[in-house]
Amino acid sequence: MARQPSTKQLSDWDRKYLWHPFTQMQEWEQEKPLIIEKGKGSYLIDTDGKKYLDGTSSIWVNLHGHRHPALDRAIKKQLDKIAHSTFLGLSNPPAIQLARALIRVAPKGLTRVFYSDNGSTAVEVALKMAVQYWQQRRLEAGPKHTFLHLKLAYHGDTIGAVSVGNIKLFHSRFTSLLFPTVEADPPYCYRCPLRLTYPSCQMACLDPIERILKERHRELAGFIIEPLVQAAAGMITAPPGYLKRVRDLCTKYHVLLIVDEVATGFGRTGKMFACQHEGVTPDLMAISKGLTGGYMPLAATLTTEEIYKGFLGTYADFKSFFHGHSYTGNPLGCAVALANLDVFQREKTLARLQPKIKTMARLLQPLWQLPHVGDIRQRGFMAAIELVENRVTRNPYSLEARMGHRVTQEARRHGLLLRPLGHIMVLMPPLSTDASTLARMVAILHHAIATVTASP
């Protein structure tokens, strides 16, 4: 049996051979990598055996904890049959059963499931479906070839997804590759672009959106939005009723509503999907991340029967949706995703989550006392603490201050793993996290923010 490499050897190989995402590798090469080898429940364990609390659900994907027995069994059982076969011209039982299960829990009116690999590709599928739908089903509606989206949006890193995104730090270098889109201000109440205050503002940020839809609906194939929470922008939470108004406006002006539930889906906001808080059914919905409970890469785009019918015709009509991936409908991924939904039902995950959401809100309250906490935003089991240099003026920390990174490093020293969004600290633990573990996470975060912001 081959001898397992040591932590030092793995670290050396990592720095020599790997290129990590969203990482300045020059700095990485000067640090000792933290190498995760195992996981259990809300904990991650490195190659030296040290345990860390998983404060970001391994970047928002893990739901029921690491090494959940039912999810482990689902993969092992499927592996005894087959790992993968193509979905082009063939099908497989887990993919069929999962599609049926997804439609049963999705917003009412979504009837069809198109599989892909990750959140970005699920969004790409939705964008392409929207454009092709108008060409084939409703040509009289106009030459609909572009999209409306919110500023500060993040929908993934493929070119189409970047085109409807607006985080300049990530996207500005690729401007020449992108297709033109239409932007509108988001409902960022803490930093309102209209300098108004909710609720007296009566959601005036929707007025420019309606003007755009009214004036440009003949060229807009869809309006893509992250429902209730703009996650990568810093967990910006929309006020109640905002999403429902967006749905009504899209219906009024004949523009498809595309919701990106990649981050908000599968219980993160307290319901299975964020849209369900306001009784909204989108025309297209992109899902991924929590789809497999944090076990396997898998994504899907859900849509209505009306859109599906726009792609029906004879072979000679060439109305097919010419899009696909090698691992579309992967049986391993679909099997564990199906088990994930079964765990939701058997363990009453959503019902058991409700008191935890209230506990999180209570635990976060003391952070308001810290002088450099400007805003705390929470929706369901998703929370963000926005750190500011000056609470009165709301001046943010400079990028050079690396405040989020420093707080993260301090938290790591005390056994909590986080991933900040600039100067915004994000806490998004697995849904299975119990109250005492959640309290420990928040206590470490409180200590880290207090310690680092008190330093020059």
C-alpha cells in the first residue's frame, strides 16, 4: 500500500502544481495551505487532524452536514450500478425520478427540468432558452435578444452569466467578451442609490425598472434576478413585496422572469425556494449548489410548459434546444440529489430550521454594539455583517485594508472557517447546524471582528 503523503509534501505539491479560484496565487505560495481531508456534520478536518467549523457550508453548498449517512448510501448504491452514461439520446432512472421530485417541490407552474453542471451553466441555459423561445414561439413580441439585470448582480463566471452580472472586481477585465445588457439599481436599502429610507420610500427603486420595461420590452428577452437576496454582492436583502412586484411588471410588459436560485434555493431562506415566500412562479429558474446537499456537481434549469412548447416541432423545423454537457443528468449526482430531497422530507428540515433562523437573529444582535459594524442583514439561514470604517458616514474600508481577510484569518485561528465578500462577513452554516454550534460560530465571529477592527 502506497504511503500517504505528509501535510508538508501536499502543501509543496499544491503550491507547485495548482491554481486556485478567486485567489492571488503569489500570496498563496507564501502561505501554508489549509488542506481539508475529512468532514463530519458542521465540521471540517484538516490533514493534521485539526477541526474547524464550516461557517460557509463549503461555499453555500452543504445542507445536512458532511458525511450524512443517507447521502453517503445513495452514492454508494448508485455506484454499484453505473457512474455515468450520456443523456443525449438516452435517459437514466435517477435523472427521471429527480426531475419528478423537483417539480413537486418547485414553485407551482414549473413543469420541466433541463440538467447541467453548475450554477453558471444553469444560468446560461436559461438565457439561451429565453432568446430562442421568443424567436420560435412569439416572434411578434419583438426582436427580444437582450436582458435586464440588477447592478451588483452575480450569476456565475461563464461569459453569458458574466454579461448579466455587475461585480466589477470580477468582471471588468472581460468587458470586450460580453454582450450588451440593460442594468438597474438594486434594492440596497443600507446604501440606497436614491437616498431614500424603507418603508417610506414605497420601493421607489422599482420605478426606474418599470420605465425600462415599458420603453424597451420589445428588445428584452428576460429580467434575471436573484430572488430576495443578492448573495455575492454582500447578501443584499430585498424588502418584502419587491419580488412580487417584479413578477407583476414582467407579466405586464411581456418579459420573461428568470430567477437565479443557485444560492437561495433548498432551504437557505427558510422555504425550499426563495420565490415561494411571495408566491412567485418565474418563467425560468436556475438551481445548483444545495441541489445535491453539497455532495456532487449538478445543476438544473426549470421552466414552464409554455416555454417548453416553444421548442416543439418536426426534425426539419430545427427547433430543438441545441445545448448540452457531457455529464448532463449524471446518475451519481441525480441519485444523491434525490436522497437530499428525501432527507428534507424525512427529517422535516424546513420545519426544524425555523427556530434556528430566530436563534441566528438573536445571536447576531450583540454584533450591532461593535463600532465598525455598519449593517447586519439576514434572510433565513443566510447572514452578512457589513464592516465600515466609519459607522456615521458609512464609509467602507478600502480594499487595501483587507478587513474581511484579516477577520477571516483571526476566526480561523479560533476554529471557524469563513469566506468574506470584501469587507462583508458572510455566515451561512449548514442547515443541520444545532443551536449550540451556531452560538459558537457567532461568538468566534464576534471576537474576530472586535479584535481586528480594534487594530490599526
